[in-house]
Amino acid sequence: MAGQGQENGHVLAVDQGTSSTKALLLDASGAVVARASAPLTQTHPGPGLVEQDASAILDSVRTAITACTAGVEPATVAGVALSTQRESAVLWDAATGLPVAPLVSWQDRRGTGRAARIERAGMSGEVRRRTGLPLDPMFSALKMAALLDAHDPARSLSRAGRLRLGTVDAFLLHHLTGQAVTEIGNASRTQLLDLTTGDWDEELLGLFGIPRATLARVVPSDGPFGQVKGVAGLGGVPVLAVLGDSHAALFAHAGWRPGIVKATYGTGSSVMTVAGTPDVAGSVCTTIAWSTKAAGKPTYAHEANIRSSGRTLTWLADLLGTTAEQLIELAGSTGEGAEGVTLVPAFGGLGAPWWDPAAVPLLAGFGLGTGRAQLARAAVESVAHQVADVLAAMPPATRLVADGGLSRSDTVMQLQADLSNVAVARARHHELSAVGAAHLAGLRLGLWTGETLERRADDDLTVFSPAWDDTRRRAAVTHWRRHLAAARDLGTSGPPQPTATGSASSPAAHLRR
């Protein structure tokens, strides 16, 4: 099918995210001709624990695909592309494909106890050096270890290959194509992949207690991933591209060009820019953005991860009995800003550039006269401040490009430009993760070229220019940083974070320094 109907062919792109699964159908010109989505929910079975139903995720993918391709001649679908949420961990039966446990979300903090033991053993620096990632429960390895502790404590089933463990892309590929493979960019987010070799690191596997036999084989972002099976109308269609969602959004911005910094405003936020070589010394992560067979080597990226962006708005909306959209509208109606109200959304600690798992959420500056509008504005400001913090820790941007659900808000985009003192360019499409994966698939099909994608990325941008003077900007940042420091200080005396059950043996024996 890969060579069939290329001039009139379609690329089906599936973006499997935290709150929903979206499917887009792009024609040979790159235009979106059909779209569909299926919502998803999370559960919170305990403090710091965040789970999803892995079977529901698979069902949502099939539902979105079916709705998106309704009325489309199957023979015109030349290839499938996947964009997936990252770091979340799934454990499933290798023979049946059935999940053994709920998916452990990237937001989950159950690995905190094991992380502390590794830290005390002096191994965290070596983990950072090999993987480009700070030791933190956000990344998959600690979640994977917790899953195995609960369901295969002796690791016998894992070593025998009877249990499969992986990120969402590996789980979906198992079901869609029957292949035991995982894409290199997603694998680089597990904290088990050596950045320099592009393969699983045996000593890191030992450190975290993950048998290699339970993991899928690492392949480039353009596969091979196999052909679709068991989805009506798509049998035999090849999966041509797989990317992590943030990586796919960067690809959609033609982010291989130097100086472009991408900010995705989703449940959390990812701020990412390409890097020539791995740099494991800074306060932001180094990760593999993508790797293609033609290039023969990975494209590295600097990335800063913010744990709560859109999730802050949905949390507040649920609390106030309204919607996130209504809160954003309210936030734009306050002529005096948040009127001193500050929200630090350290739900499960703070991500980049602080990497403080002990920080606690903080709401300050409110009084009897505080209303919904001020709370909404404080929530929106927390998103922009966190992105501004990480931009200050990254190489200077020649362009900040924005995507994701919150980027549709002019209020959020203008505030981001004002706080960061940089022009913010909003893409025409807000579904850029799906579009970016489709772009990579289309390159394989010969539907377009890299130069075409660069021109496409520069078309129809809405630009928001900074409007604040330096005095106002500095005052806002100083006010935010004072409350950020308070949230971190309060966390040092708070209750312990959730820990995983399992062996408390010293991790030092598993990793040579």
C-alpha cells in the first residue's frame, strides 16, 4: 500500500493524548479533509497517583479512526502515522494483548520513593549523563519498576517475555500491527535509553529492575512498524511514522531549523528546540526528537517539561462548576489582571527548570472580594509564567511557535509574549501533533519535501508581540518568583510523596560509575 495512490493518497494521523484521541485525514496537499476525536478520562486512586484505562485508550483509537475514515475509499489511505502521549507506562500480556494493570500516567508520582533511594546511592548524576533526563518520577522507568513490583515482583514473567512493558506507542503498535517495536523518541523518554547508542542501556535496566526481554525493540521514527491488522478498511496499510506528541508538534513547525522554540500548551506543556549534540548539564532535558533511516543518526532536542498547564484550568473549572473555556474568557475580561492573586500549580511537584518534587500547590493573595475572574486570571498567568521560566533556561529563541489547546486563546498568547518578551507565533492548526506525524509519513510517501513543509509551517501564523515595558515585566516576574519560592519552601515540611512497593535494595550494585 505504501506506493499505491500517492498522488491522490491520504495520510491518516492518530494523536493519542491524555484527555482524548484525535484522528486527522490529510490529503496529498497537506490539507485536513476529515477529523474525529474520542474523549478519555483519568482516575486518581490515591495522592499523587494518576491512571488511565489502557483498553479504553485502544478503543478510543479505533473509534477515532472509524469516525475519521467514514465515507473515505479505503484504497486512498496510503499510510498511517501515530503521535502518542509519552512517559506513561503500560503493562500487558504478550499473548493476549490484554492490559495487566491500568496505564500509569506521565503525571503519576508513585516512583518517588525509589527515586530517593537512587539519589541517596549517588546514582542520579550517572542516570542524567546517560539519558539526558533528571531522575524524576515523571519518566517511565520508575513507573515501569512499580508496575513490575506489583504484578511480577520476581521478574520471572518479564524475563520469559510473557509480559510486555512499554510506552503508549509500543502498546498501540502491538495491537495495530502485531510488532514488538517502539519508536526511538518515545524510548528516549523512559530513562532507560542511552542517548549515544540509541538502544536500551543494560546497566540502567539493572538499576531500575526492568528485564530487557519485556521491552520492545527500538526502531527509528520512520520504522519499520508493520502493517495495520484488524481495523476495518485499513488492513495492509503501513504505519509509516511514529513520534512522541511534543516531538511531532516540533516537526510540524519544521522545527529542525535552528532558533525555533516550540511551546505546546496541553494538559502539561513541552518547550522544545533542536540541539546539535546532547547536553546533559543544564536544567532542561536532552532528548531524541526523531531519527530517520535516511539521516542515519538521531536529531537531538533540548526540552523543558511543565507538569500542569491545561490541567490547571480543568482543575479550577471542576472546582468552580464551569468549563475551562469559560475560565479563559473570564481571564481575558479582567482589566487589572489577577489583582494580586497568585496560583502556583505544583500538583505533584514542579518540573523544569526547577525539578522540585517536594513543591506543593499554592494559592495566595485572595480575599473576600476575590471572584472567579481573578482566580481564572491567576490560573492563566501560571501557565505563561512557567513557560517564561523555562525559556529563560534555554538558548535564545528567534521564534517562539505555539500549539495545543490553550494556544487558541488570544489572552494566553498575548500574556506569554508580554512575560517572555518575545514574539509568539500561533500556528493555523492547533492539532499539530497529529499534523507533524502525518508530515513525516508524507515525506516517506513522497507527497511533499522538507522545503514544502518549511513553507507550510510559515504560512498563516498569527503573531503576538510583547506590549509590556521592562518595569512591568520585572515586577510580574518578581511577584511570581516570590510565590514560587514559597511553594517550594512549604513542600519541604509537607507529607511524604507516594511511594511504590518493592525491593529497597541498594541500587548502586546495578550501575558502574
